[in-house]
Amino acid sequence: MSQQDDWEREFDHRWAESAEHKEPSARARMLSARWKQNPPDPAPFRADPEGAPRRASWASTAVVVGCVVAVMVLIALVQFSSSS
């Protein structure tokens, strides 16, 4: 019985894949209808959002380096005070 079910499932899968015409999804049909009336404006792929503030790369680098230096100084002070 199990082999028959597997065969029928495979047959249905092969039959569906071999169909000449495949119906588009509901979303594809909706967008197609919407774009016929009001086509979208051309936009580059993964465009940056407008007005997004961008921090200079040097500023973030300076913050990271400053934090590392501050931690190193703090560790040195703790070691110096414990050895005295």
C-alpha cells in the first residue's frame, strides 16, 4: 500500500511539473492588474532609502578606537594600583 501511495504522489508531481501552462500566483495576478493601470516608477535594485543619515566611517572608527584605548587604560590602572 505504501509503494502505491508513493508512486501516485510521484505521478501527480510529475504530471503537475509537465503542465504546459502554469497559473500565476494571486499576488502576481494582483500586481499585474495594478501595474497595467498604474505602472511603477523605475528604481534601482536595493536602492538606499532617501534621507537616511549616514555617519562618516571615520567617526565610527574613532569611537571604537577610543573605547579600546579607554579599556586598556582602565586595565592598566587596575593592575598598577593592585601591584602597589
